[in-house]
Amino acid sequence: MTGTGTLEDPYVILTRADLEAVDDNMSANYALGADISLSGADWIPLGGIVANGWSAEEFTGSFDGRGHAISDMTIHADEAWSEGGSLFGWVSGGVKNVNICNANIYLSGAFSMDGVGILCTESGDARLENCYVSGTIHLDFSSDGYATDVGGLVGYTWGDGSFSRCGADLKIITTGTTASGGAANVGGFLGYNTGLTTTSVVDVITTLEAETDANGDVDVLLYAGGIVGLAQGNITISNCRATVNLRGDVDGAGYPSRFGGL
């Protein structure tokens, strides 16, 4: 990568290898200099996979997409993961002007995952501006897997964060017969918001499509909304729009529950 990693002279990312190298310095400043395809090998979230109680490394720097796209990110996660199905694991810095297109995240096996989002799993005190994501999160509950805090852009957020002029086009597909699996806190933009300080969401447009063919004795989607799945902290939402489409074929009690447009 060219550049020195400062705000005035950020590292310029031109290839997948350059993007993977962000892991080497999670406090530097970066900018995309080209569109990047992540097709082929599975993506490992920047900051690392969270497993066995270990936390992903925090990204505290800045990332400017300069209007470029990151496309075709694919992640397969199972019981070895506890969170981290995303481009970044944990962001508390700034991300702006980036498009993440055609992402596919697959959860299968006896997974127990807390936090899934196309851009990042977790954001604390982050500033996200002019970011757009699109993709599908596939949830296979055949082995009674369970996921919480599933969002189009971010899985869960806390702290004094802000999200402005962003968008998400998220599709959720659930399959499998389950006795105890499911997903909770599912949002087209944010999965779960918590914290004592205020999170601001301004000028956000989302589309959430949920297609469920999962069957069982539990609610396979619990607390779901077009913008936020579940908000238990201080959050302000202004000038936002959400389109929600829910369809599916479920047997037993495996129906979506507490599903709202916003």
C-alpha cells in the first residue's frame, strides 16, 4: 500500500491483500483506491474471529471508501464463532463513503452467535457516514443454532455513535427444523442498540426482506424491525425510511414474533 497511514496521507488500498493487511494496524487511516472483489476464499473479519470468549481487536482508525465498492464478501460461520460475521469485527473509529455489495453470510451448525452485520459486528462510539450495504444472511437452524443482534449494517451498537446518510438492503433467509434455535434482535440497519449515551441515526434508508422456511417450537425471528431490531438504550432516529417484506411457510410455532416496520 502507498501512503503513511495519517489522516493527510492514508494508506491506499488497491487489492484484497491490501484490505487484509488492515489487520496489521487497526489504528491507522485508510482509503480505498479501487473497487475490490472478495470473491473466492471466505472472508475473515478484520480484527479476527471472536471465539471462546476472546474479543476481536478494535478498529480505532478511519476508513474512507472514496465511493468505491467492496463486493462478493462471503463468510461461513459455525459453532467455532461467537460473533464476527462481518467485514470489520469491532469499530469505534470512523468509516465513510463505502459500498459493500452482494455480501453473503452463512450461519450453520450449533452456532451461538452474538452480533452479525455486513459492515461490522459491533460499534462503540463509531462514526459511520455515507455507507451502503447489500446482501443476504442465511440462518440454518437445523442444529438448533441461535443468533442475536443481527443487522444489515451493524449487529449491535453502544456508546456515543452516529450513523448518517447510510443505507442497507438486507435479506434474511431462515431454514431448518429446530427445537430451540432462532434469531433475536434483527434489524434492517441495526440489530441491537444499548447504552447510556445517545446513538444518532439520521437520513437512513433500509429494505429488510425476511424469508422463513424454518419450522419448530420457537419463534424463529424475535424482535425484528426495518431500522432497529431492539433498542434498549438512548437512540434518536430522524428522517429515516424502511421497507419491510416478510414471507414464508412455517409449521408449528416457528413464526416471526414482534415484527415491526421501523
